[in-house]
Amino acid sequence: MSKDKIVAIPNIPTPNKPVIFNPDICKGCNICVEVCQVDVYIPHPEKGKPPIILHPEECWYCGCCVNDCPRPGAIEFNWPLQQRGYWKNKTTGEVHQI
Ligand code: SF4
Ligand code: SF4
């Protein structure tokens, strides 16, 4: 009996990453996969590994995946440049980024 092969192909023209996973902290519980309303992720075929970002261009940065992750530091936003916030300390001249 033949076994069906499942293929998932990421969107090549927009290879951006709306989030960055830390594989040392993420345990692949897939809560972020479940809470994303627009199915940006799919579970990793290997148990315990961070999900695969399949449709990065669909992300609207709602924050659900990052907020619902039970392991702090496992996932963080990778904001597009035009959405990043900067401010400068007038006294010291130091520039801070969100
Ligand atoms: S990033 Fe967080 S919610 Fe997503 S699979 Fe990893 S540990 Fe689970
Ligand atoms: S920020 Fe929102 S839309 Fe983007 S991947 Fe996370 S849950 Fe999905």
C-alpha cells in the first residue's frame, strides 16, 4: 500500500519572517499554530521543533501567537522596517528601538 506524500511549499516571492523562533526555548507545542487566525504556520513534521512559517505574507501582526506562547523567549516579532519604532534620548543621544 502506498503512503501519501504531503508537500508544503512556502511562498518564495515573499521570504520574510514575521516572527523569529528560538529553537532552544520552543518545544513545538504548536499553540501558536492553533491561535493564528490566518494560518501563517504549520506544525513541524519533527515533534518538538518550532513550527514552519508557511505563509509569512499573511501575517497582520495581531500578536496572538507571541502573547499565547507559554514559553517566554520562544517566539518574538520581527517587525518590518517601516513598522519599527525608534526614539532618541535628548539628553544622552542614545537611540532605542522597540
Ligand atoms: S513558539 Fe511557543 S507556542 Fe509556538 S510552538 Fe514554540 S513553545 Fe509552542
Ligand atoms: S501575529 Fe497574528 S497573524 Fe501573525 S502569525 Fe501571529 S497570530 Fe498569525
